[in-house]
Amino acid sequence: MVVDAREWGSQLRFSAPPRLVEKFYREIFDRLGPFVLYGSGDFHYLSALWLRGVTQPFVLVSFDNHPDWDIRPPTWACGGWINRALELPLLRHIAIWGCGNFECWWPHNIFANRAAQRAGKLKVHPWADDRPSEDRQRAGAILRENWRQQFSAFASRIGAANVYVTVDLDCLRADKALTNWESGRFTVIDLQWALAKLREQSRIIAGDICGAYSDPNYARWKQRFASNWDHPKLDLPSTEEIRRINFATLERLWPALAQ
């Protein structure tokens, strides 16, 4: 099923006022299934809306190049949507895998949701291959050589839990996905393996994929200013090449998630 929500694009991109988000939710949610494929990572905060459809206690597993844990305003924005997920009563734990962004490290992580981390409800697993040795020892840090062992241990710990999986394509290498943000370090094979590992014991009851590049358009000047300030400056290929690369990746990832 395809739902055309393009009229909302410029209004919701990057951030939006709560009243607008709720209006969008009321209009569209009943038309969605448990697995959703939608737009750029600029809209990733909409995953917090999709999570409202989960009716059983669950674990959220996010594959993302950014932690999206910023506690500062705006309330509804792509950089802080994890906090909206943490407000849901049925959520038991969030695990974010594959962050390669500077936001995971001091001093840029000063606005992280530390309360959720201390409570054990939020754990981030950032890449540390290119970090100093003390950072490699940080709890949750992963290396290319050991991340699968760590993920296997995580999958064993959550056991038969209900799992919601969200994939932002910016967690992938630039040759596998072209996005509006910095590229991560996973390969498609990595994510296929991780999803299969989760299914060995857990139940993936719902999920989403977002992150493919789209041209940025904004309805409000404050929204445009904040977004342009936050986004990296990227040198991207042609629109046709972007679509070719992203569609090839989605053809492999979508069946692995929504089987």
C-alpha cells in the first residue's frame, strides 16, 4: 500500500510544532501498516509516531549514524526523537547501533539523554575504530572487528522480546546509500545479518526504513535556518545515480525487515 503524504513534506521536514505533528498523525496513522518505508532522515522523528501503534511491551533497535538523543528543543525534530520514544509506556529499552557521528563523543554529547542512559533504558553503540584507546573502552563502543560479537550478545540478552526496528540509511557506507546526512560504516550485508540474528530469538513485530536523499524544501524560515545550519555540506552525484544506488539497497533491505 502506498500513502501519498508529499503535501506534508515541507511542513514536517527536520522539525515541526507539536500541534502540526499531531494533526499529521491523526490524518495518516490509520492508513499505515506495521512496516513503513518513508522519506529522508530529516523525517526520522516520525518513527516516534509509528511506535504508538505498538500495543505490547517492546525493545526499540535503531541502526543510525546519529544518536538522535538531544534533549534540547524543538520537541519534535530529527535530532531528538529518541526522547519521544522514551515517553511511551510500553517501551522497555532502546539500543542504537552504528553511530559514527561526532555527537557521541565529548564535548558534543553534552546534550545527550543521560538520565535514560543511567536508568538502563537507552544504550548507544558508536563506532570507535578511529578513536583514542580510552574511547574504545567506553561502554557500548564497537569496533569493526567485534561489533557482530557484541550484537549477538545483545540479541541473546533480549531473548524473545518484541522488537521494533528502525533503519536510517545514513548508517550505511556512501557506496550503499546516499542521504541528506553524513554516511555511516555498515554494509547492506551487515544489516541483513543483524536482522536475521534478531529473528533467531526475538519477534520483529514492526519497523521502518527512512533516510534516502530528497531535495530539501521548507514551509517556515526558522525550520529552514535550523536545518541548513545543522546539515553537512555534501557533494552528491546526479539524481539518477542517487536513486539507482538507494533503490538497489532498499530492494535488499526491505524484504529482510518486513518479511
